[in-house]
Amino acid sequence: MGRSIRLRRNLRALALALLAAVGMGCSEPERPEGAEANQGSVAEVERTSAAAKAGIPAQVAVTGGVVRGIAEPRGAEPPLMQYHGIPYAAAPVGALRWAPPAPVTPWQGERDATEPGPICPQRTHVGVAFYDPPPGAALPEQSEDCLTLNVWTAAAHADEQRPTMVWIHGGGLQQGAGAAQSGCLLAEHGAVVVTFNYRLGQLGFFAHPELSAESVRTGSAGSDRIASAHPAGVSGNQGYRDQIQALQWVRDNIAQFGGDPSNVTIFGESAGAYSVSVLQASPLARGLFHRAIGQSGGAFHPMSRRLEDTTYALAAEQVGLRFAAALAGPDGDQSLAALRAIPAARVVEVAAANPLFSEFELLSTVDGDVLREDVGTAFAAGRQADVPVLVGSNADEGTALVAHFERFLGTGAAGFANFVQAKLPEAGAELATHYPANSDAEAMQSWAELFTDLTFTYPQRAWARSMTALSSPAWLYWFTWRPPVPDAATYGAFHGAFQMYLFNDLEAFNATPTAADRELANTLARTWVRFAKFGDPSGGDLAAWPAYTTENEAYMEFGQRIGIGHQLRVPQLAAIEQAWAARRAANAPPPASMVR
């Protein structure tokens, strides 16, 4: 137990150090109630047998070699097994920096899988006190050799075929780590849970003409594996390629942990949910997952393009050229070989110094391969993966995040006007009807509400609405529960609050949880695992949850009241939708050669 306790302490330190970090530890959850929570659970049926007590062995053979994990005893039930820091791709260093993920480098003997691997290079402070680590907090090791994943399972044996849930962490595509969330609670409720790291910032989303040209020259970067994995003439979106590689690892290995490779749910929060929508739109991820959950985020705004400038963004390769110049410095060598030799910490530092290189919306791009068209366009045309979807957001996402924009846009009515001009210049005059700014105080409230709707409420509703043309249903939720954090009345159901409950990290952000908080955590875990298992969240102690349609505009509210609502902020979202439609109309679609 000593090593397991140390692991939980290390993970909690990591959680406090990252923006998206909300959920550590394997505290005892309330046991699932009712047959619906344990349908098909061999562990429950055989709980008194020796086989059930044994569970998945500590030693497991995976792609690359053998790993040894750690066990969390659970009395007469199978132990909760954890395996951390398992490589799913080769280290993206040297000639592999900015290349697509290469196959795992095999290892000899037994690999210790009891501690998470290093996190991918990133900045750990964002300038928002609510999310930044406390002064003096120990920060985790960073390394480009970071493409590892973590597995939690309470399966009784390898052929149990539990639903597999693959978590994609948030952090604006610039921060975070798979180990920052614990799969303990979801595993206790019947899932096999996987989390993983993926390349971030300009190390994970770097488009450049020379990098695109490299992809057509076999072995030009020193490895035939690069050319075979990379389409001709494309660069950027390396982080999404990592995510796809992790899903391929899950397909090939999860059965050894009692998971079902034919029943995989991808789920994520913030930039993780944004990633889920990208994967659902990407032809490269087709068939690697079978359900999708998006929590507080989605890529439904007009996206930047690799080769073409738009009215709202430079072409990604042009941004890459500017970044290369900034990274090399005056009169420096801007060749890929030289750029690949620059320390990763310097790459992170230069990217953070200029919003052109670090703005969340500019990182991912329509590259012609991972994304062959804008995500919103693909969904509107019904070209996304036809899988059941569960999406939603929090009522007060913007309360803790507006402070980030105040630093360079100002405060009050003037700051809010600057925000609208910067983020939604196509908005019509009717926007003021829904987001008034007749005083500084009113403007700040409207700012938080518009940011919430623009970045979170609208994309989740657009996601659900886009599924109505396909055969698979979508369910929409709205999280209104206020975690018991200091100044809870100000923050409300803030960005990241939902993850406190889903991952059973109820003391995050200095919260003081109550029995009601613990009950909600178990309700959400049961519901999410039920969706992963059956493709439908309905059942258990929830009220009947109708799938979303444009006619019913139905959603499930999770708050002091848990029940069905309708017509969630429809007038406000209509104003945002009109602005995005105007932006798309002002920009010609990518040429046919980009949609291959």
C-alpha cells in the first residue's frame, strides 16, 4: 500500500499544478446500486471466488513488452489494478519531433508501471489564480518523452469485456496530463479507464512548409516510419495524431485488462471535449471508438486552415514560419534540423510569449488529413462518425476564466466591448439584447455569460443538434451544481467543476464536500458508465432522459434539481450561430484538393 499512497500523493500534486487537474485518489465510493449498475459484472457474480479475488494480474504483456502495475485491495472483490506510464508510441525527440507518432520502441524485461511518466512540455502557470498551482507547489517532471498512458481496471479476469472509457485531458491544447485525472471511481462502477498524454502547444500543433514537404520524402527525417505514417504534403495537428495512436493502442491491448475493444467510449473536458469532436469528424479515427462524450467544449466555430488565410486567422503554415523565426532568433538557422535541436523548454517559452503562437483557436487546423474540412461543416453535413453522443456544459463556465482576458483587454464595459470585437466581430446589434453592458458591473456579468455561451453552451448544443440527421442519438446535459469552494456564490458551476465529481476529487479547489456532493459523484459515475456500456445514459435512479431533438430541445439538469429541462438558452445561442454563419459566408471553403 505504501507505493499506492505515494502515487495518489504525486497525482494530487500534479492535479494542483495543471489547469484541467480535477480528480485524484482511490477513496472508497458508494457501491453501485441496482442491477442496472452491475449488468454483466462477473466480479459481482463471482465475488467470493478465488478467481474474482485475483483480478487482472500485476504483470501484463502489451505492445512493446511486459509491464507491472499495482493493486488496490477491495476486500472480497477483485483488486482495483493500476498501470501507469505505459508507452504507446516512440519518444517524439530528435528527428521525431513534429513527426507523426512512431511505433513503440520495445523494451526488455519487465517495465515498472507503478508511477506516471513525465508530462509533455508545457507552461504550468496561466495567470489565473483560480487555476494556477499554489506558490511553492511541487511541479511534475516534463519531457518530450511523454507519450504514455495509464489504465485502471477492477475486472475479475481478462475476458470480462467491460466497457472501455478513454479520457482526453483538457488544458487548452497547451497544458494538462493524463495522470491528472484518476480512473478509480469509474473503474469501481464497471469501466476499464484509460488516460494518456499527447503533445501540446507548438510541439503538438506545428504546421510548416518544410515539415509538409518532408512528408513526401521517404526517410527524410531519419526514419522510414515517419514517411509511412504521414500523408504527402501535410503538417500540423500532431497532438491529434497522438490521440489516434493512443486509441490504436487501446484497440490492440485493452482486452488484456478486461476491457472490450469493440466498445470504446472517448470522453474529454474543455480542450479534451474539443478533441473528441475532432476525432468524431476525422476519417483517421473512424472505427476506433463507439461512443463519444463531450464535456464543456467542442470545435464548432470556424477553424483555421493550413494553407489559406481567412478573415479571422492566418494560414497555419504562415503561423509556423513566424514561429520558426521567433524560435531561431535574429539571423538564426530556421531549418527543421536546427529547430529540432532547440530545447523543448525554449519552444514552450517562445510560444507562450505571443498569442499568435498560443491562442487556443489557432492551434488546431484544417490540415487536409486529420481534418479534411472544418469540424462544424463536417457535422452539419452528417459526415461525422455515427455513434451515440453525450454532451453538455456547466452553467457558469466563464466566471473563473474571464480574468484571463482582463489582463490584455481591460475590464468593465470597455473590456467587454474589446472581447466582443476580438472574438465575435460578426455579431449583430441584437447581441446587446442578450448580453447588456449598461454599466461596468452589468458588462462583467454579460462577459462571463457570453464567454460561457460562446465557448461551451453553443458548441455542445450544436454537437447534439448535428446528430439529429444521423441514426445515433445524442443526449444533452446542463450542470448547475455549485461545488462548496471558497466564494462559491461568485464562481457557481465554474469551468472544471463537473470533473471534480466525475473523477471523485471533491476537495479540489479547496472545496469542503458534503454527503450530497459524494452522492452526486456516484450518480454521475454510474450514468457515464451506463452510457459507455449501453450507448444510452437513461436508467437507474434518473428520471427518463429523452434523446435530444430540435423539436424537444431536451436536456438533463444536474444540480440541486436533477431533472429534464427544455429550450436551453435558445435565443442567446441563435445570436451566436448567426455570427458564425456570417463568418463562414465571408470565407470561401477550402479548395477541393484539401478535401480528399
